[in-house]
Amino acid sequence: MDLNQMDPECPILWIRIDPDLKVIRELQFEQADYNWQCELRYERDILSQFEAL
């Protein structure tokens, strides 16, 4: 995982919207590659890991 492009001023590692899957809607949002990699590696929820792929 390449964290060289990570902004040192930003404490956010990844964003998770609607983790309980209560919104019946498709959401699309952009994150930097290192955010997706952090989510894939450290998030415990399997659906979140699948979304990160």
C-alpha cells in the first residue's frame, strides 16, 4: 500500500456511507486510491471490503 500520496493534514482514512444498508439507493463517490486500500485492508465488514474492490 503506497501512502506517499496521502495528505498528512487529513485524518480521514476512508469513508463509509450507510453501513447498515438502510438506504435503498445506489451511491457513487470518489476516494483516493490509498483510501480504498485502507478500507480493503482494515475494514472488518465484508460488504465494505467488496465495495473497495
